[in-house]
Amino acid sequence: MNDYQFEWENKNKLYQQETNSIKNVLSGMVNTLKFKEKFGEISIFEAWEKTLGENVLRRTEKLQIKDRKIYVKIESAALKNELLMNKTTILFNLNQFAGEDLVDDIILL
């Protein structure tokens, strides 16, 4: 092993340690400051649009998350019925998109 390769490996290890340290610090801050829940809510809002599509989004009048439940006001009775029939699949897809279990129920208003 030459000196250059040794130097590069040491710099690479140092970079990985710094990256891990920054990641740990940021993760700790997010958890301590209770931002994790808000980030999760934002990802659920985004997931609603991405997983259900433009047509459902246009007919969604209000979307709110509280106590691990999504409260959704839908303007179309037919769409509301369709969403009710597919509630389990929708919940699975929303949580899958978010990368963790953030919501347990959908309440259609």
C-alpha cells in the first residue's frame, strides 16, 4: 500500500465518521424537538396526492391528521364510498409511502 492510498483511506474513514455524526445529531434533534410527527404528517399529505392521484386530490376539500387518524372531507358521495371500501389498502399505501406506520384510520367526512 502506498502513502497516497493510505491517506485516501484515512480521509474516507474520517468523512464517514463525520457524516454519521451529523446524521446522529440531526436525528437526535428531530426526535427531541418533536419534529418527527410533523415530518410524518407532511409525508402523509404528500402520500395522499401521490398514492390516490389527481382526481381524488381535486375532490378532497380538507385533509387533517390528528391522533394517528386522517380526517378527510370529500365532496363526492360516490368517491367517499369507494374510498371507504378500499380503506385498508389506502392506509397500507399511505404508511408505505411515508416509510413508517403513521396513521391507523381514515375518517371520511
